[in-house]
Amino acid sequence: MKGPTLSFAAAVLLAAACASGAPPAGPARGSAPVTFTTLEQRSVPGQTGGKRREVIRDAAAWKAAWDEIRAGSDLPPEPPAVDFPREMVVLAAMPTQGCVSRVTIHAITPGAGGVTVDVLEEPPAPNCVCVVSARPFHAVKLRSLAGPARFHVERGETPCGHRAPS
């Protein structure tokens, strides 16, 4: 009976050795999205401007970004308060759109290589008939996270609520 016992013991040791190199079960550390607070989300009618996707880590950069994204709007001259030693801002803006449109930051996830920002851009649906162009943006604040940001953008569309004449 020495042979089967030795084979069983070898099989148990081999299984234990293989299992020890396996990654831990469940999500990797730091992979859960973090909580953030919307500072402002809107479309500014008549505003022209390009795409912006950035992380802002100081007050001077936030003030400059705010001045640019609020241009021509009724937003206050001073940007929303952010405690930059402890917090940062993530800003996503679409280029000027024909009319109704929206950009939304859905999730911000820290990782070993930096931060991933999930954004949904929703330009106007093809059937929209527009009079005034607009530039949508979304600015959020959250606790400071290290590393560069990578923006993952999905596209949708904003419905107009009516159909263009055929």
C-alpha cells in the first residue's frame, strides 16, 4: 500500500504547488470605481470649442479650464470649489455640436498604470433640426489619484424629440 499512498501524496503536493501560483480570486486591488461629485454638467449654447479630456490637479489649471468652458454662458466667473491638496477634477467636453448633445463621465477607476475614465458622448441624433449649436461638458471632482488618465469613450446619441420632414 506504500505505492498508492505515495502517489496520492505526490498528487496533493503537485496540486498545492500549482494553486499557489494562481492569482487571487475577485477583482484586483484598486480596480473598483471611485466615488465622484459632479461640479457642473451642461451644454453651453452658441459656444465654440474643441474636445477636452483631462485631469486637473491644481487651482490655476482649474480656473483656466473653467474660464474656457463657461465662456458665453450664465455660469459664475469663479469655478466650483475644489480642495486641490486632497482632490482633483476630471473634465470631459465634446467639440461644438449642431444642437442637443450630452457628455457624461460614468466611472473613474484607479489602477496600477494610472486612472481610467469612462465617458459617454451623445451627439445629436441624425434627425435633429437645429438652430443653435452647443458645446457639452461634464466636470467632476474626486479624491486625488496618482498617475496619468486614460479616457475610454463610448458613443451614443441624444434624441431630438421630433422627426425632420421627409
